[in-house]
Amino acid sequence: MRLEDFAEDDRRHLIPQAGGELEYRCLSCDARYGIDELLYTCPHCGQVLLIEDRAFDRLKERGGAHWRRVFDLRRMLNLPGLKGIFRYQELVAPVIPLDSVLYLGEGHTPLVEATASLRELVGVPFHFKNDGQNPSASFKDRGMAVALSYINYLIQHRGAGRVLSICASTGDTSASAALYAAYLAPRVASAVLLPQGKVTPQQLSQPLGSGAAVFEIPGVFDDCMKVVEYLAEHYQVALLNSKNAWRIRGQESYAYEIAQDLDYDLQDLVVLVPIGNAGNISAVMAGFLKLYQLEIITHLPKIMGVQSSHADPVFRYYQAPPEKRRWQPVTVQPSVAQAAMIGNPVSMPRVMELARRYEETAGRAAFFVVQVSEQEIMDNMIQANRHGHIVCTQGGESLAGLRRALELGLVGREERAILDATAHHLKFIGFQQMYFEDRFPPEMEVRPRPELVNHPQTVSPLPADELPAPGRPLQGQAFQRFVEATAREIARRLELEQRP
Ligand SMILES: *Cc1c(COP(=O)(O)O)cnc(C)c1O
Ligand SMILES: [Zn+2]
């Protein structure tokens, strides 16, 4: 619909106005800083920041029903700037005017329901929310759309010069950063740092294709991150890791979409999120809390983090009783959930603060972290995809986490779950191949379950000189013979019945 086609009363609210009073807040010393400068850590104490809206209460005055109506009507409005996550502009980044918003097709990813047969295997109804259906094929695009829209705003309206964006990545951050930066070329250029050999070929190809400067660094992600932090501290660059609090704002949209797609009824809901650097789970909690404060929703869902036993510092922290918790980074082991293979998550202080606020509001049982094995991650990824899903290893981790939570009684049979399928299956296809070919190195501790293995079958029913080959097509009777012999062989293997 066009704006003119809406009722006069609604029209006034459909186009968001630039507003709000955003500021960075330090999670340790509570210092506040203006957003005109790009800050990543507190200049005073070095801690990570969150972006908060000093004027948030103005949104409360309108009431939950108002916001539900505005968001639902915007769904019908054909305006590119509001097609993506800026549908929730007032919650995401109200200071960014619509003419600075980048829209590359991110957000509004589908909730895909588990079929009856898969639900029966697992024990509760659930949906995957397919964030692999974002433009660079992972949820990272949500945060990147906001971070780069903000940079675009600084260039368009604040006289910022040419920007070099930079990030460290387990693969998907760099793919996303390079894509969004490329859209703003030549005013924005990007450089990405990857742990050598620790991202998949698909993920490596993405920033290369977007024209980024790609640097492969020895070590693991945590090592890359330190180099990027040093660069951001000493040089004029814009850091695009989730240390950048704008990313968190964008990723909150995941929570807004779940609420909207469930008609704002979140009773008996559990949301599962795989944890790596812990930016996403922080954003998801922050998003639901905002909806609750604005009375857009009346129930907070349970939030459940999932980690592999090969990279589980957040699980270990919350495993201890509250009075005994001590933060301790871990040394990671190789993991199929490679995008979450992080031993010292940058956003841990955010998790601590948001989980505390979440539990204060929704009760003790509202936030958990569970741990799963590499074997469970692989089995669950393949099993889900054999039932019509397109989940990556991290999506498999979400499903494995749901099963663990059911076993432990953390999720009850009367509840329903939404599992974050954080990236597209094809980005991590090598792990499926290793599973099918039983090629996992011993330290990965993954053995294929025979019933989940699949191989292509060669059909070659005639001597080589009677088969077609590239550049040597068959003709006439020879061609007919080949078609019939091949079809018969396939029919035999599939045990097909002949038509009467
Ligand atoms: C980045 C990423 C994660 C981990 O998210 P964090 O915000 O770092 O916790 C999980 N899955 C995929 C596919 C990712 O790209
Ligand atoms: Zn501080």
C-alpha cells in the first residue's frame, strides 16, 4: 500500500521521525557518552558499551496497542527504508533518518514449523527462525544493517570522510561487513581478519567477492579479535565486531519479529540461541525486554543459550550457583559450530547485565545456558534438514540444545520453542560432507549415524563407449538405448512399480 492509502490518523505514525536521545552507556562504570563519535569501549575504564535511549519513556506514553498497530501497518507499507529491520525504527535506532537507512533485504526471516514427524521425535512443537535467509546468509546482517546505516548517516549528515571498516570474524561477520560496506563503496572500504583455516571456503569467498581486503591470521578467532582491537585503538578505522554496540541494536530485531509473527502472544515460549561471542543472545534479551517495557508483549519468553562442550565458557559460568560464579575464559577445541567457537566472548558483560535484568523481570527460570556435544550438533543438523529445514551446524546446536533442555526438565512438554537457525546450511556444507564420509579427525569426536548418512550413487549401465560424454553426445538408437538402460537401472534400485 501507498502512504496515501492509509487512514489519516495512522499516516502520522507510519513514517518514523528521527528522534530519541541515544547514548553509549558503560556496563562497568556507568559513564555515558554521546554517539557522535564511534566508541567501542569505555574511554574511562575499557569496558564494553550498550546504546540506550535516554528518552525511551516517551515511547511508553503511546501504549503497547499503538506500537502493535504501527508495526503491523508498516508491514503493508511499500517504502524501502521500512522493509527491513527499520520497521521497528523507534526501537532499533531512532536517530537514523530514513534517507540514511541501508536495505539489502535483511530481516523478516521466516518461522518454519517443524513437521509432525520431527515434532514427535523431539517432544514439543517448535519452529526454526531461518536467519540464514538474510542477504549474506546469516543473522549478522541485522546488526550490520544498523552499523552501516549509522556510518552512512555520519557521512551524509555529519560530514564524516571516507571510512575504513574493519572486523575479526569466525566467517559470517566478515561476509556481512564486507557486503554492507561494498554497498557504500567508494566512501566506505572494508578489511576483514580471519583465523587461517578456521572459516569455511564459502565464508572466505564472501568478503573476497565483495572486494574487501582479506587477511588470514594464525591462531583462532580470539587472536584475530585482539589484533582488530589494537587496530581500532591506534588507527582511524570503524570496528564492526559486535563490540560495536550498533550491531546489538540491529540484532534486537530478531526478538521484534518473533513477537510480531506470533501476534505478540509469547506465552509458554522458549527461544534458543547458540552462543559464540554472545552478542546475539544479549540482543535477543534486550529486544524482548524493550517490548515488555512498552507493553507490546505481556509475557517474556524463556531465553536459552546453547554452547558446544568444545567452547563453553558461558555455560560454565551459569552452571555454578549464583554466589559461586566466577568469569573464566576457556581454551576452545575445534568445533563444527565453528561460528560459535569462541573462548572469551566479547559480550559477556552484556550477557551478565541483561540476564540479570531478564531474571529480575521474568523470574529465575527465565534464562539458562545448556551444553551439547559435537556429535549431537551434527546429528541434529542432519536430522532437521532431513525434515525440510536448511539449518547450519549452529542451527543443529539449537535443536540439540532444545533436546538437552527437555531432558533436564528446563523446558516442559506444554511449551513451544523457536530455534535460531543462525546461518544457511550451505555455508557449513563441509561438515555435512565430513559426516557422510566419516572423515572427522578424532578430536572432533563425531561418528556418523548410519541412518543419517547419504551418498550420491553412480548409474552407468552400459560400456563406456555407449555412454554420452561432454562434447560427445549420443544420437538416434544409441541415445535411446542409453536412456532406457539408465531408467531401468534407476527403477530397479528404487524398486519402482511399472505402470499398467
Ligand atoms: C556469529 C554467529 C554465531 C554466534 O553469535 P554471537 O553473537 O557471536 O554469540 C552463531 N551462529 C552463526 C552462524 C554465527 O555467524
Ligand atoms: Zn567505563
